Amino acid sequence: MTNLPPSQSVSALADLYDPLSAQSHEDPYPSYAVLRAQAPVYYCARHDVWALSRYADVRAALRDWQRFTSTQGVEMADYVGFFGEGNFLELDPPAHDTIRRILAPRFLTRAMRSYEPIVRQSADEILDELPNAGEVDLGTGFTQRLPVLTICRLLGIPAAQVPWAVTATTEMMTRPAGESGPSDRAAQLRTELVELFRSEVARRGNGAEHDDILGDIARAIHEGVLTVEDIPGICLLLIAAGMETTTSLLGSIVDALASGAVTAEEILQDGMVSGEAIDEFLRYDAPVQWLCRVTTEPVTLHGVTIPAGARVLMLYGSANRDPEVFDAPDELRIGRDTSRHLSFGEGIHFCLGMPLAKLETRVGIAGLLGRYRRLQSAGSPQRYPSHIIRGFERIPVIVGD
């Protein structure tokens, strides 16, 4: 297909793509392909949002935080500002840099070696609660629980409170089907989780004797670098982002193993999931399909001008399947070089938790395959009722020796 003139890109294709439609939830990739070919700068009037779909454009915009700001929120409608102050995903420099600098040491690649026993302990505990054979839902039973249990422990939430925090976070992040805002129940759980975070930070005093993330926050507040108002946004972002991306990645791999799309031998290297396999799953079905930015001035791309103050969708899922960058992008090919995928973002907002997400995947899938010699699909998996997070809520699998 050839590119349409700019006027047609905006008007003639008015119904080409709706980020909140049932079609986009079920399978957005055919629409992405048409967007890349015919309307790389696309306006969805129904929701008053623009969309960038080509790899080069998404990557450049993510790097250009001055013209594509995060300070007006990175989602649509009522989820904007849901986490509260301190959510550095919705901040630009210098405030963004201040918070990220405090947290960064906990998420450096070199810190992962010390976290591996924690992740393995979490995986083993979860697997011990599952049956040895028969049908099991590995979505609610495993892929959702491992990331949030791990981040709760790294935060420093007391052991007695961890089971509730895991359940509350999982329920809070469940998104109403067809809606772009949180439910009343999600708002209530947010309040309860914030109360827990505030009390734990307060209990740490100046943070000097607590080697965990909440201790780091307490220390920064004591030193005047952060304030108590920053606690909700920081903690909710860490616990939610740590859950959503890794849960979706784990679910994609579990589903592929159970359906026979890949074998354990194809993805394992020295007993753990290889980095190449992880990156290919991230590229093939991006856990976060899109996030928003807002233009601070008019921006012209491909002959189309996006006005100032416009909300723009950065279509990670589309960029990762751009044939200009990835050969045969609609095929899952373990072993290809997919290190350039955008599933963790780009630029100043590149995902801080990327090393942890990969560690949890390597250790978690290895633990699962070490426990079960057989994984066989027991029916169609059920996706999250979310148009941003492309992951599985339920994955019915028959397990056994």
C-alpha cells in the first residue's frame, strides 16, 4: 500500500483505529499494519487522540521529552494521575531525574544477583501451592502472583502484610472492560495500599537501618530530597508496573509453551530462559501496547501537523512489528536479534525495572518447567480487560510429570 496524502490520513481513514475497541483488544496488529502503511500519523476523533505507529517515529518521540511531555499523564481519561504525586512516569526533568536517581541503584543489572534468591523463593512458594497434576490456571495462580510478590519483598512490606498487598494490587490493576478509568473498588484499594506505604515509611524513621526501597524513600524524605506526598506515586508505580509488564511477559511464554508454539528446548539456555527468547517475546507481543504523551508545541510528521496540547499514543506494539526494522515481524522467531524493541520504552523514561523483569522471567519460567514436565493447553486463555496491557488474566493449563 502507498501512503495517502496527509488530508486523507486524517479524514478518509477516520474509523481505521480505535484504541478502546473490541477489535483492538482482541488483535490490534492488523490495524497497526494499515496505520504504518497509510496513516503513520493518525487522528482518532472518537477519543481526540493521535497515534504514532512506525518504529522510527515512536522512538524519536519517546526521546523528545521536551516536545512530547509526560507531565499531562501517560494514559487516557481517568487513569491520568491515578497513582498520585511521586509517579515519575508522569514527570519530566528535573523532578523525574530526582526520584529516578534515588531508586536506580536498586534496579541496576549488578543488583540482580542479590535478588535471584528472593525471586526463586517467591516462585517456589507459589508453585508449592499449586497441584502436582491436573488442570490449573497459571494466570491467576502463577504469572500474576510472582512479580507482585517479588516487588513487595523488595519494597520491604512486612511478611504478614504481603499476601494482602499481592491480592489488593492484583485487584486494583484489574481494568473494567471497555472503560478507560478505574472502578470504585480500585480507588478504594489504592487508598488502602497508600496507607500501608505511608505507615511503613514512617516506621523507618530516617531509613538508616532499613536496606529496602521503602527505607531508601524514608532516607530521602529525611534528607529533604523527597516529601511524604511523593510516597503514593512512587510506590504504586513500582508495584503496578512491576506487576503488569512482567505478568504479561510470563503469560505470553507460558501460553506459548502450553500451546506448543515453542518448546522448552528452544527458549532455555543453561537452565534458564535465554535473553534472546525474552526479547523476542517482548517484541512479538508488547506487554504495554501504548502509552501517551502530550505535545507542548505543534509537531509535523509525514506532512501532518499534530497541534500543541494533543494527546499522542506511542504504539509500542506497532513499532515492534515494523518491517522496516524487523524481518517477518509477525512471526515469533526465537534467536533473532530483537534488542532494539521498544517494549520497555526509550529515552529518559526507559523502564527502570527492565533488569528485574528479565530476572523474574528467567527464574520463574525455569522454576515452572522444573516443577512440571508437561504443560498442555486446557482451553483458550482469557486476556486482561485492558486496552493498554496485552497479557493473559487466565491461562488454563494441564500440568503434570
